Amino acid sequence: MEKIAAYLENVKKIAIAGHVHPDGDCVGSCMGLYLYLTENFPGLDVEVYLEEPREVFSFLKDFDQIRSSHDADASFDLLILLDISSRDRVGVVQDLIDSTGKVLCLDHHRTNEGAYTWFYNDPEASSTAEVVYRFLDPEKISEKCAEALYMGIAHDTGIFQYQSCSPETMCVAASLMKKGIPYTWIIDRTYYQKSYAENQILGRALMESFLFFDGKVIVSVIRERTMKFFGVTPKDMDGIVSQLRNTIGVEVAVFLYETEWLEYKVSMRSKDYIDVSRIAAVFGGGGHVRAAGCTVQGMHRDVINAIARELDIQFREHDAQMREENDEKDDERNSECL
Ligand code: 5GP
Ligand code: MN
């Protein structure tokens, strides 16, 4: 793998972009790379496009440089897509994918099918921020750039908790910490702190949640009228599905919110064995094995039933696998006794 400088030959104008409804990893990796390029390659003209990132990310250096739309005549030598998960989720610069000669895509979603000039996708990586780090020269990473990348890694690992957080991830995080960043402050401010309205809608979602599949699945739905009542937007509901997933005994958490009449955004998280990216893919979405999403049309009961059918398939597969493993163990024990 080449460092980022190898992709900059004959390149003057660069656009960096992430996915729609950008999360901490998306904002962190885009801003980390933006700061690295602007700080180390002063001759380059770099722009960063993200769909209205949350206010909590505004401490990042040059946050005010983020653009949410491009000029009609904008053209670039290189488009860098980060954390997008699939081509149709680029959002604000969707049209630039076809009109830009060279496209470099760095990602960690196995549902990303590629078809870019250069594609580096590591589904095993904790975050796109960790993937971006591999393309940078550690010596040239400034404190401000490190803040953004560290935030990306921290968010996508659920603060260094998920299985995707490897020893390698911790080494990268450590090298970013050594740049002198305020790491506890970043985690508290951008991950744990919630506004009053965010806590209210979280409380409502938890109150209205229900269990099924013998307590292995938890579901909660927020209707548009409820969002209006609490004065919240989708950005304010980011942590809800993770909180649902923390329920003891639960393998899968499913959170739905209404995006428009008869349309729901679905977020799914699993703990140990259900592959939620497989379920999301059935509905045209994508993501990771333990965290995935999609948008589904229909009444919310029908959406939940459709997801339940997919869950049922995987629970049955898992049960069958468990039975097979137990039978094998029994056979081994029996042969030892003979
Ligand atoms: P979230 O549930 O937080 O929206 O997303 C969880 C993961 O699934 C993220 O990695 C996100 O990029 C991915 N994801 C969410 N919704 C979609 C979707 O509609 N399409 C695709 N391809 N990926 C999605
Ligand atoms: Mn990510």
C-alpha cells in the first residue's frame, strides 16, 4: 500500500467527501485527511464536503471549511471518498463520482462493492480513520489532525469496546494520543454528552421498546410526530440503538425512525452471532456484521415483520449450528469413553 503522496501526482484540486448523515468516524476521517493534506501540501487546493455534521464536532480545526454543496461548475482532479459503505451514499457530491477523472475510496465496509480508480477497503479495520492513518506519514500528523482521527476511531469502536478494536487499533490510538490531544475531553464531549432533548428522546425510545424472540431482540420505533413533539432531528438519535443493544439477554437491537410517510430508517446492532449487514442488504442497505442500516418503505409493523423474518432465518441457522457442534462434542466424548 502506497502513502497518500503517491496518489497526488499531477493533482492540484481535491475534493474529500463522506457519507450521508455523517457519524463520528466519517467526520473524523474526512477532517483528519483534510487537515493532513492542507498542512503538509500547501500547493494543493482541497475542499471537504459533508452533509451538515453535528454541532458536537465543531471543535475540530477548520470545521467551518466544511461545505454541504458544491458549485455548479466545480471540477476536481481527484475525489477522495471516505467511509461511504456504498456508492449511492455519497450524498452531497454524488454527481462528482462520474465527473471526476480519479477517485480514491478508503473504507472498512464489506458491503462496499468498489468500482473506483483506487479502492482500499479493509472490513477488519475498526474505522475508516484507522484506514486513513495507514496512508499517512505518522511524523507529519499534527495535533489537530490527530484529534480528528482519534475521534473517528473512538466513535466507531464504541470507545474501544467492539471486537473490531484490535491491538493494531490501540497502537494507532496511542500514537495519536502522543500528539498531545485532549482525548478524555474529545470522548466526553462528542460521544457521551447529550443535550436535554437527546436524553428525552432516548428515554422515550427506551420506554416504548419491546422484546421479542424470547428477549433476544429489542425493537423501538420513533414516529415523526414524536420527533416533532420533542423538537429533535435524526442527528439527535444517534446513540439510541447502542443503548438498546446494552439490554441484558439481547442479541439484536433494531431502532426505526420515520423519515417520511410510510418510510423508516432502520439501524441495527448485534452482539455475538447475528450478521445484521446481511439483513440490511436484503433491504438495499449495508454496513458491518455488528452494525448496519437501511431505509425501508411501509407501515412500521410491516417493516418490523419483514426484519423479523430475516432474523428468524439467522436464529434458525445459529440454532442448527449449535446443535451440530453439540452433537460433535457428544460424539467426541462417547468415543473417548469407548
Ligand atoms: P447507522 O445504523 O448508525 O445508521 O449505520 C450503521 C452502519 O451501517 C454504518 O457503518 C453505516 O455506514 C451503515 N449504513 C447505515 N445505513 C445504510 C444504508 O442505507 N446503506 C448502506 N450501504 N449502509 C448503511
Ligand atoms: Mn466507519
